[in-house]
Amino acid sequence: MSLSYRAVDWNRQKRFYDLTLAAFVVLACTTFAVVSWLVSPNFSAETIIIRTCAVVALSLLHIILCLGPLARLAPRFLPLLYNRRHLGVTMFFLGLIHASLALFQFHGLGDANPLVSLFTAYSRDFRAWGPGAAGWGQIPFEPFGAAALAILFVMAATSHDFWLRNLGASFWKSMHLGVYVAYGLLLVHVAYGVFQSEPSIAYPVLLGVGFAVVSTVHWLAAAKEKALDQQRHRAEREGLVDVCAPAEVSEGRGKVVLVAGQRIALFRHQGRLFATSNVCRHQGGPVGEGRIIDGCITCPWHGWNYQPEDGCSPPPFKEILSTYETRVVAGRVWVSPKPNSLGTRCEGAVVV
Amino acid sequence: MDRLFENLVMGVLAFLALYFLFGAIFGVFFHWRGIHRIDAGVAGSGILFRVLITPGIMAFWPWLAIRWQRAAAGLELAIDPEHTVSQKGLRRLHGLAWKALAVAIPLTVGVALWTRAKPLPDQPLPGKFSQSIAPVSH
């Protein structure tokens, strides 16, 4: 959180994160380039760089796609989510290097505009049917990569919080789901590109394993979310809903409960239970999966802070979460499904 | 037909070039006079921040121009006053995306594997890659 924008709000975690990322990229690039050179000494340096950037970028994309669901499945992965945007921007730049060099190597030395050639060269030769038809494996693959890169450009260009605020959180989040479209396009790009030129089974196997891993963690996380949405609470009393036993919420920790179809974050702080909206005002992170740090509810995604008593960010920040009335009666926690007006101060329910 | 397709591609690329060129020109004026009007958080920000958001300005300049115009007219700027995200809506979109990928990817990759050319021994691969992987002769 900061009052005025900075290029990057550097802190110790972000520096460590970025150093680790840089080390991974250097190590992965070096390893792939050396192995490529040893296995195929006839490859030119440009070809090795083109392939290295592609492989490392695609590996990073798989990691990026796994981070969200992994963080839903196990909190230990949350630190990896913290600076995911730097992973994304790094992946975009690797893709850009791959695309720029490929454009120069395969299209830059002819008499046609390289960008026009990118979209027309193979399609001129490709015939799906009729005389001189090529196999479906000869489908032009480069436009798929170009479309994916365009999507990744838009995402990288709007990764700063300035865009989150000025495009609107809902639109920004929906637009960044375009990463799934980009992922699909890239897999098609690889399938009709490198699979056609490389007889080795290694590439299809690696890509298949990657897709299986990414799909599995998404399905597991979806199943966990679905189970949460199917919670049934037992009773209502005076407009409040029975959500859990007080012991289910540890001191300084949160718990997400479902009240009248909406997710509410329940926190225990200094022996009292407070309920707030579960949606962080920053990127919609699950506030209830966070904890209390320095007296403030702290979102697990990017560390945005809110006071449990009134849902307000500590001064001078102005973000506010809705709060909900809570009570502890007959050994159960009861929460109102109706939010208080923004900024309303609640005493919290005393845990006996 | 080929010529028509080439002209179409050239037309689209020319449009994109003009769009981003106009975005760059807009960006200069926006950094100079507009950005403070639409977002108070810009006050005190550094030059690197301005550089970082410039590609986005070139891409989203029509939207920013509308916001600038609204700010100049003294109209409400908040897109989403509560600044909330619909977690349910996003989960539904996620679900749709993964259902589509679960069908489309195995299908298209399967077709690509099924139809890929089988290279003959001691011969360069046919088609589009032969030039890039053929042994270099001196």
C-alpha cells in the first residue's frame, strides 16, 4: 500500500523474490542453451537463443498458472503469489525476445515486410484441401504465437496498480484472465510449430505433463472452492446465521464462512470475533485467509491492511471493507448476513 | 485471394501502427496535463513510474481520453465506487476458461501430433523448418 504511485514498491520480500526469479531465469536459460548446443551442434546461436527464450518463457507461464490454485490449496505457496506480476512481465519479455529474433531470422531477410510475411508466408503455401493440399500439421503456427504475445503485452503493460484503479478492479481482473487464452494459443503454437519439426517425443511429453499439472491444480482448487460454497449452516436467530464454533477461529487468524451465499471473513483479535467482507479492495484477494498483523487484518495476497473493528485501512489510507455484526451465543458464532454501513465501528463478539 | 489476404493483413497492421502512434502522441499530452486530473495518486510519483505506464497509455488511450474529458467536465470518475471484485463472477469465468481449454487443447494438440510429418532417415525435414535445421555446409 502507498499513497502515491511508485514504479515498484520495493521491500525485502520483493527484492528476494526478484533475485530468486533472476537466478531461475539465468540458470534455466544457461542449462537449456548448453544442452541444445551439445545435442545439436549445427544449430546457429540465434536458433538456440530463440528456442531457449521460448522454453523458459513457457516454463514460467506454467509456474504462473499454478501459483493461484496452489495458494488456494496450501498457504505455504502464498509468498510465491506476492509478486506474481514480476513473473508475468519477465515471461512477456522472454517471449518478446523469442518473437523478435524469430521474426528477424525467418522473415526479416526477404523482400516483404517482416510483419506482413509473419501472417502470410506460411498461409500462402498451406492448402488444407484440394490439389497440393498440405497435412493439417502444416497449419501456419506463427499467428497463434503472435496473438498470445499481443495478449501478454496488454497484461504486462497494465500490470501496475495505476491500471487496476483506472480500468476498474472487475474489468482489470477479467482482462487478466486473458492469460488462459494466451496459454491455449501458445500450446497450439508449439503443437503446430516445434512438434512438426522435432521428431523427438520429449517435447510432446513435457508439454503434456505441464498441461496435466496445471489442469490438475486448477481442478483441485475449484473442488475446494465448491465445497466452501456448499456449506450449509444450521440455524438462524434474530436475523443472524450460525457459522461455526468460536474455537474454529484461532487468535490472530481468519476463517472464511458462507453466510446467505456470500463469503465473509471472520477474525479473532484480542479475544473478540470480527466479521468483514472477504474481498480485498486491492485485487479481490481472500481477506479471510490472511491474519492479524500489528492489529490489522492483512490480506494474504499483497499485504493490504484493514482494522478489524471498522474495516478501514489505517490512516492515511482510505480503503474500507464492509463489516458485519457478530455474536457468540450458546457456544456458537452468529453473523449477520447484512453488512453495516461502510466504516461502522463494531465492538466484536467476546469469546467466553 | 493471396493478394487480398496480404492487403487485409497490411491494412490491419497499418491501423495498429496508427493507433499506437496516436497513443504515443496522446501519451505526451496526457503525462503533461491529464494524468493528475484523473488520479491524485500520481502526485509525487517518479519518472520510472511514468515510463512503466506509457505502453499501457498507448494501448488504452481512448479510455483515458474519456476519463480526462469527464474529469475536465467535473463529472464522476469512479468506475467502481466500492472498488470490489465479484469473486463469484471471476470463479465462473475461470471455470468456463478451463472447461474450454480442457476440450480444445487435447483436441488440437492431438491433431497436431497425429498429422505431423514423418521425416525419412538421412533427409532434412520437409516443409517450413528445413532451412533452419539443415546442417551447415562449408
